[in-house]
Amino acid sequence: MKKTTLAIDIGSSKVVAVLAKNDSELNINILGTGISNSSGIFKGAISNIEEATTCVNYAISLAKKTYSEEIDNTIVSISSKNSKSIRSSGSINIPNGIVTETEINQVLQMAIYNASIIPEYEVINAIPINFKIDDMEIKNPLNINGTRLEVFVYIITAKKTTITNLRTVLKDVKTNSINFVVDAYASSLALLNEHQKN
């Protein structure tokens, strides 16, 4: 399925926005880019809403110069200085004997529920480290038969105030959803090979 994604990196020195769309073979086509000098941003956090909104919207407007349709997904990178990470695990029974996307989502939610998350923080990423089906370790449990599914996850949380301020800055962006990712994790996905990631 073809989707349009707006990626925004909000830094203390500059804001970068990239608009891209994947084709039917999941190749990524860049539709536009925009760069703006940062203002109202200090150490990766919003220090002035109006100034930050102006510079972020300017970068986005440059990226969207030739694109007027609604954006399917917006991904915003946040500074790892405003994040904390914890490990957790969760397990569920597999009612129909085969693992579907539903069971995978349920066991991830169970791991998040079991985590000791500081009240001032909220979950932005839950990264599976590994899965187990009936005590057998497995990389991808989808469509595997079993009776019990377990997951071990690395949960990344960010300060609620940081996320709230970023949502305020991005309130004028016409998008179906806004997701956040810690900058260090985003960089690792882009730069590391499979062996290094493991």
C-alpha cells in the first residue's frame, strides 16, 4: 500500500523535514525536503512554542512545496536526553493455536502494562528483543503454532511534557497520525546492518 510519510528532525540548531512516498515495491521516493534554522528549541526540547512552531512549519512548507494532499503518517525524532528506557516482558495464551498480528499486539501491550513506567513519562516505542512460543525462542512468531506466546521488550519512554509541547507545535500539520522516535534509535535503523543491530 502506498503511503506518504513526513519525517521531521527537530534539533537545537536546525529543523529538517523530509516528505516521502513508497511505491508498490516499498521503494522510497523523496517528494520534498525543507530545512530551517531552529528557534524556540533548547537541547532538543521546546522552550518557546510560537518560535518553534514558526520554524517547524517553515521547514514543513518547503518539504510540501509541490504536495497538497493529506499526509498518511508523520514521524518526529526526539532527543534521547528527554527519554528513559526500561526492559519488560509479557505473555499471553494463544486461543486459536496460531499466532496472528492480534496476539503479537496483545503480548506487546501486556509487556508495556507490566513495565514500571515513571508517571511523568509515556511510551513512544516498544522494541521486541525476542519472542518465545511454548519456551522455544523465535525471531518472528507470526503464523507459528503454539499455546503460549511470550515477549521480551525494550521500552523507550519520553517526558509527557516534551511530547505534549511537540504535539502543540505540530497542531497545524494535516496528517492521519503522529509518531515519535528517539533520534539514536532512528539513526541505528538507518545506519546499522542486521548483524550490528543484533
